Amino acid sequence: TQLLEQSPQFLSIQEGENLTVYCNSSSVFSSLQWYRQEPGEGPVLLVTVVTGGEVKKLKRLTFQFGDARKDSSLHITAAQPGDTGLYLCAGEESGSARQLTFGSGTQLTVLP
Amino acid sequence: NAGVTQTPKFQVLKTGQSMTLQCAQDMNHNSMYWYRQDPGMGLRLIYYSASEGTTDKGEVPNGYNVSRLNKREFSLRLESAAPSQTSVYFCASSEWTENQPQHFGDGTRLSIL
């Protein structure tokens, strides 16, 4: 089983600040997905990145897949209280029978 | 559109009791998955079913069994519950093609006393 190290584990910031969450592995993934999870609910997909070096933007969220497809980052600009939640990265390996390896998550709290 | 439905939402068991967690999806997906989520450990795959009629072990299968009843339904059974199985269990479904998102239910919160 491949490991995905996600950091930081906890992040508490003030509204309007910027932040970056990192997801790193020593293994190569065919794709990297980012999910957001609210309390009492299941994870919901935010984005999938497939190509090394790919950058995708979703409003104030910017996702990047590393050139070697071993790492990814999520950057949030001008965070808002509504961004509060658990952010999870998940990697799919080629030939893995569609299994996802999840990072341990980053619990983000944005204070008003 | 309900998506992925899990029942029950909460359950408390005593050590040694058995229980089946139910999952159904209405998206006509081929693949279904069972995960457990523990604090600080993300989601870990217990079992998955690539298509109707097939099941395979994931990362942490010990103490669990699964049944793919039909294309819609995938159940998870604890034959003899142990305190280490206290967790939040999530069912998910997806298309069986590369890089497809998984759609999750809202989870079953299970406590084993």
C-alpha cells in the first residue's frame, strides 16, 4: 500500500488569510483527487488532477499536481469561514484496480 | 437523487455481537467500496467490488466480510465485533474507469463496547 503524507494535520487561520495544504508520496500516481468533508457527512470531490504539472482552479482554490506525479498541493486564497472542513487528498495508482490511497487529512478552521 | 445511502447512521454493539451495514447506490455505478475512517488516519479501504459478482480485499479486511447483493447494493458484515472496530464506516461508488471520482454516503458511526 502506497502512503500519502498530508500536512499540516490541523490549520487554524483568520478570515482573509491564504493557506497551502501539501500531499506528498514517494510513489507515482496516475491521478490525485482532492475531497472536502463536512462533519457528519461523507467526502465530496473537489477536483481531479491527472497530468504532471497540471494546475486547476476552483474559485479561490488552486490545485497543483507535481511534475513527477508524486505530490500535490491545495492553495486557498482569502479563506472564508465557509472553507472550514476536512480536506483529504487521495491518489490512484496505475493498475491498482481503481483503489484510492487517502492522506490523513487536514482539518481547516477559518475564524471570522 | 439520493446517491449513496447507508443504514444505519448510528449503532452501538457489545463485543462479540454481529452486525451488517447496508449500502445502496442509485447512480448505476459498477464499483462499490467500503472504508473505515479513524482520527488522524484518513480513510482506509476494507473491501471493494469492481463489478457485480466480484469482491476483493483492501488494506484492512480482517474481521469483516462483504456481499455484493446486486449492482445497487453492497453490504459489510462484522461477524464478531471487537472494540478495535469502533469507527466511522463509509460506503462509496464509482464508475470502473480510470480517474473517476468516488461518491460517498454519509457514514455509519459504530461503537463497540
